Amino acid sequence: MACTRPPSAPRNAISNVNETSVFLEWIPPADTGGRKDVSYYIACKKCNSHAGVCDECGGHVRYLPRQIGLKNTSVMMVDLLAHTNYTFEIEAVNGVSDLSPGARQYVSVNVTTNQAAPSPVTNVKKGKIAKNSISLSWQEPDRPNGIILEYEIKYFEKDQETSYTIIKSKETTITAEGLKPASVYVFQIRARTAAGYGVFSRRFEFETIPVSVAASSDQSQIPIIAVSVTVGVILLAVVIGFLLSGRRCGYSKAKQDPEEEKMHFHNGHIKLPGVRTYIDPHTYEDPNQAVHEFAKEIEASCITIERVIGAGEFGEVCSGRLKLPGKRELPVAIKTLKVGYTEKQRRDFLGEASIMGQFDHPNIIHLEGVVTKSKPVMIVTEYMENGSLDTFLKKNDGQFTVIQLVGMLRGIAAGMKYLSDMGYVHRDLAARNILINSNLVCKVSDFGLSRVLEDDPEAAYTTRGGKIPIRWTAPEAIAFRKFTSASDVWSYGIVMWEVVSYGERPYWEMTNQDVIKAVEEGYRLPSPMDCPAALYQLMLDCWQKERNSRPKFDEIVSMLDKLIRNPSSLKTLVNASSRVSNLLAEHGSLGSGAYRSVGEWLEAIKMGRYTEIFMENGYSSMDAVAQVTLEDLRRLGVTLVGHQKKIMNSLQEMKVQLVNGMVPL
């Protein structure tokens, strides 16, 4: 037998980061060493970018399905630390790898995890227990993944789960009062950071003491109580005297327990402590007050503008650097307000900062601050290297795996869930308003534009930034101006379609009026090419006419998480080409008036090289071309995926000009 050898390194490793989980995928090695027993080993290293040192990850990281002896070419690492740099080394091994004196052959991937919700609270202890109350204490979660803002404690009488009470606390202790004597209560606790709530802890059961035990305990306390009452009467007299003297001075002050949760008002809005709610800056009498409340003022000297990267409604958009005292330098995007602005333009410009400054989530564009005390007036945000999502996808058509696309969609959905929980309705969710960074993390942007529906039959929304096409907008928002989180869900379904089709324009060249008519009649966008059936079904769910039938954003995040954890569920594709062919046949020809010949059509879409092949195989008219399927293209020798997509999309585009290209819901 021929000698065998260790395999070469795996190839083309790619990563997809989802909060504190990382999904890795790669191609098998080019050389298997002449053996069939190839498996993979994953080495995980946690790296300190400042010190340049990497350490082993340790036992807290979980590998799905396993770390050693992995047979398939993908793996997921979970329970990583938030905001941490990791290096993963993927090594291919076979039966003789341990015998080789040579160096390890591996491919490495560097990633940075995102902000994440805290891990569950695991250690809860009971404190003082009385007939009507139970005191508890607990330890901070093992992985807080940030600063714990508060804890939420849910409790209910055992077997009465539908009737529960929620307490919020900034401390790791609480006392639940108003309980029944001699009753068992179930407690669950979860922590919240800026990234949101973690999952609830396991159930902890504690029992209040019976009335008889409490009464006997009370009897033994009578002498102490008598003394306490006497002292209390004296103190009460002193306090009353103090209060009366205070009133003579013209004021009285009520003492409040700082830890006690009270409903309070903020600029005319009721706010519940511990529950962040979006506040519309337009409700402020002085808009400047909103800016200074929600956005940090930055000294202009801390900002270095490097180059112009675009034009905004109010002025230029630049990239640059921000260096705050005591902090490291950051790359930033800078929106500037053009010279000669009116006071109204200044208010409108800074209104977006007043909104953005209220949000803190890894999938929402982060506001660094504003410059209002010098000119030019600026809004400074984090810099997103890859720009807008629609442009980025068009530039990289067909370059990502399905899992990577689902990861992008999951990030957008997580950001929208956060906004929905805050009570903010975006109204203009579209791929052009999603920004993407170098780690393929998507962040929702473009806040604060006022939108008024015009009387124009084309029905585009007018904003201070121009017209927004209604092809992203839910029917009830078009007809009745009813904007809700449910209408944002409809828009999210359109964004899903944009992502899977790599930045195609929804409804192609149909007019807004035709889109409104078609959607009202129950037609929906067809599945993009090579779209997993599970994703297309989720799109159709988002496009339910009855808004209450659409999924909520937390349900969408949960569905996408399940798909990411089970990549095999994404392998079933929608047979889009067959459906296109059938619909074309059902609705007649494409209309020979669009192109005079097959050659003219192919030249128009820059596919003229295939004209001779089409003609030789009998596709000499546009009516004949209408019946072409993806299998036909492969048979004709159109093997490049990009060329297949271009031809099939062109056929779809011509078809939907007749409002025949959408799927009836």
C-alpha cells in the first residue's frame, strides 16, 4: 500500500457572530493524505488585543456538536464572553496525524463577539420568612456580559402560574409581601443589561409560615413591642413638631425611599422605573433640551474629519476619528449641517440625535455625541465599514452562505425587537437604512424623519429627506396611516426578501400604484432564487393582511435562532424557477413588445454570449423564452450562478410589469 500522510489545512473558513455565539464553516482540505478517516479539531483562544496575548478559552465554552473528532465541516461555539476577541484554529486530522513530526496544518479565524444578554441567575437563597412575606437574596449571573441594570423577579403561588407578580430591583435582595400564610410560592429571577433581559432562572420554591407559628412568635415579642411602642410615640411627637416648624418656614418635604419603585412623570410622559420607554423629542417645548438630555456634547477639537463618504439631506457625511480624553481613538461617521441653515433645519437635524441617543443595543447604530456649541453642527456615530446593506449586497452578489444571510437577518430582527420593546415605530425599515460593519453585524439606522402621506395617487411618503417608496410599507399604513410595530414587521419581510435576493429592488419596476393594487388584491413577492422554504414562509407570515396575524419581532428572533442552530432546516429550497415558468404560462406571453428578439433581450442584460445557444436549442422567440426553467439553463450550459440569477430575474422582472409575478397569499 502507498504511504499515507496528515491532511492539509481546511480551506475558506468563514464565521458568523451572533451575540456570544460563533458559527464556523469551512471546505475540506485539498489533500486528505490519502486516507478517508479525516476529522476536525477546533482550538479556541481568547485574545487581548492591547497586550497581544492569547490564552486557551477554558471549559465554559460549549461546542455543538463537538470540539474533537468532528466529521462535518461546521461547528457552533456558545457561551463565549461578550465584547471579546477570539481566534479559532480549525485543524484537519487523520489516523497518522499524531505520528507526524511536522507542524500543525490549520486555518484560523479571528472574531469579536457582540454585546449579549446576561446568563441566568443560578444561586438564590431565602432570607427572613414570615406568614405574609418572603425575603430572598441571590448572586450576580456567572456571565453578566455587561453592567447589570436591574433584576426582574417573577413569583406566583404554586400551581397558580397564570396569576403572577413582577417586582423589579436594582439590588440582589427583595422582600415579597402580601403573601398567604402556609403557602408555597415559586420564584424566578432574570437580569437585564443594555442588551436586554437574560432568561429566567430555574424555579425556586419557598413556603410562608402558618398563622399559628407566627402567633406564638408574636407572643414572645410582647415585652419588646411595648418598649418599642413607647419609644415610637416619643419619636412621633418629635417628628410632628419638626414638620410643623418646617411648614412655618414655607415648605414641607416628603421623604421617599430611594429604592422604592414609584411611577413618575418625565416631561409629560409617565415612566416606570426600570422600563425604558422611547420619548418623542417633538413633545419638548424646547427641542434643544431634548438634544442635551439624550445626546452627549463633544468638543469639536476631539474630532478629526478625514474624507467625505456621502451626502445627506442637511449636509455632507464624512468618516473620521474621535479621540476623547482618557479613551482610545475611535473611527466614526460624522454628519454635518451645511452652512446657512435655518433654526428649523437645525432642530430637524438634531432631532435624529435626540432619538438615537435613547437607544443602546448592538444592532442599533450607536450615537457617540453631538457638536452644537461650535460650527459646523455635527452628529457623530459609530463607523460602519461596509456602508448600507443594499449596496453591500449588490457588490457581493452570491458571495455569502445561507447561514451568513440568516445571521444578518437575525441582527436586524434583534434591533427591531429592542425598538418595539421601547415603544418606537421605525416607519422606514428597508435595506438602505441598515448599516453593516466589517464583522457583518447589521445595525438599524435612519431615525427621526416625519412622514406624511400625500394625496398623490402614487402614494409615496413625503419626508424632509425626499420620497420613500411605498413598496416597503404595510397596507394599513398606506390606507389609514396606521403605523405600528406590526407595520414594521411587514417592512421587515420586505427586508428579508432584499437580503436573500442580494439587493434586488422589491417589485422591480412596477409603479407604486400597481404595487398598492396588487398587494390589496392579495399578491405577494415571489421567492428569490435559491431561497430556503423556511425563510420564504416567514416572509409570507410578515405579509399577512391582518396585522394581528403577523409574528412579533421576539417571535421572529426566536425562529431565526432555531434556523441558525439547525442549518439542515435551511436546505429545503423553494422551487422558484418552476413557479415562475408556470405563472408565465398561465398568464400568457411576456409581451413581445418589450424586446423585439431574444438576442436584443440577452444583450440588454449583458448576456449576449448565450444568444447563439438559445437560438440553436429552439428558443427563438420571447414566448418560447418565457418557458425557460433553471434546469433548462443548466442544460444549455449556463453554469455560472450569477448568470443564471441574472437571466431568471430578468424574466421575473418582465413578468411583474404585468402584475403577474407575485404569489397570491
